[in-house]
Amino acid sequence: MSDYNISAIGHIQSPYKQKFAIPRQPRLVPQAKAKLIFSPDFNREEFVRGLDEFTHIWLLFRFHETADKGYSAMVRPPRLGGNERKGVFATRATFRPNAIGMSAVKLEGIEYKNGQLSLLLAGIDLLDGTPIIDIKPYLPYSDSMPDASAGFADTRPETEMTVEFSPQAIEFINAQTQYPELHDFISNVLKQDPRPAYKKQKEEMQSYGMTLYNFNIRWQVNDSHNLVTNIEKN
Ligand code: SAH
């Protein structure tokens, strides 16, 4: 087998500070905004000239956080409740040979500010710091296949989760005027039900935590109801 050298063309600045609670695919949470910061070798407007004509782009990236953890031939997709196994190439698992991921995301703008070129993105499923190895425009005439079928992942995952915020959480959110979508962002992340499959079967109330931006968010899950109990700066 040949080896290739691939180096990042940039990296992602994302509100998702740890893997837990990141949605399993892009565009499930439209309020998830990020910036793609170009590396010095690609920090020139020429590299993206014309890209502003596209509403969506493909990102190819490295699952850098888990890349050194290896892979196996078969994985348990969360979709199947964590009980059934499929071949790694039949899934979008992060633990895969070469650890390359791809996401189609919304391109909201191109910014050149203080000498730094960046792309403004929405609907991302990427961890903060993710290295980007390529960018391509999304081509609806070819990339969109409305008649395609997708077996065990055929429909958008829908959960019946409801989300409620404590008075402290609401007050905290209202004070964060720099993030006007914070309430809907948190709410949509929790509606995706980020809990691992084996936890979902447990009956008793459980408590969880995640960090979005620089906020530590705590919530409790009781059946299909989420209660955001507390938010504070970390
Ligand atoms: N859309 C991509 C990613 C699917 S897996 C693809 O199909 O290739 C999505 C999961 O990847 C998220 O839930 C998150 O937990 C994980 N993830 C995101 N960025 C990552 C990174 N840089 N390293 C490791 N895992 C990451």
C-alpha cells in the first residue's frame, strides 16, 4: 500500500468542546456555528475566489481526537441501539482506517479580517480544533440523490425528547447577548438525545454535563424529558 502525506489546510473553531453531545451528522442542529480558519500556506483570498457562489460545501477532515485509537472491521452503529454490528465501511463511524470524515455544511460567509481568511459555517458536527484537509463546493445536480435509499439509516433520526430550562438557566442564557441562538442551540442538541445507547434503556433519572462555547451545561433526563438545571461559565 502507498503512503500519502496529507497536511491540514486549516482548522475548525467550534462551540463543541468535547465529543459527547455533538450531533451524529451535520445539519441536524442548524444553530451549530463554526469558523474554518485557514493555515498560513492557504491564508489567501485567491484560494476561495468563487466559493461565495455556493450555499453549501463539503468538508473533508481528520477525526483527530480519536485517530490514534485504531479501528475494527465491524462497529455498532448508535442507530441500531448499540446491539447490532455492521462493517465499518457500511457506517459513518469515527473509528475507521485513515480516520477521514466528511460533512456537507452550510456556508454562511467568507471573512477576511485582520489578515486572517476564514469561512463562516453552520450546522456543523465537528469538534473544536478539527483539522480540515480539503474543501469542495456542494453540487446539488450531482451530490443530491432524492431517490437514494439508505437501509438502517434511511430516515433522519427523530426523537420525542422535550427540553425545559430552569429559571437559573433561562436567566443565564438571556444574559449571553453575543449568542442570540443559545437557547435553541442547547435545546436542539438535547433533542438529538446525545446519551449513549445503553443509558437510554435505564429507567431512573440521570444527570449529564457538556460544554458548549465556554459554558458548562448540566441537565437531567427523566424518560424523554430533559431539564437543563444549571449553566455556568467554565
Ligand atoms: N459527518 C461526518 C461525521 C460523522 S460521525 C462523517 O460522516 O464522516 C460524527 C461524530 O464525530 C460526532 O458525533 C463527534 O462525536 C465525532 N467527531 C467530530 N469531530 C471529531 C474529531 N475531530 N475527532 C474525533 N471525533 C470527532
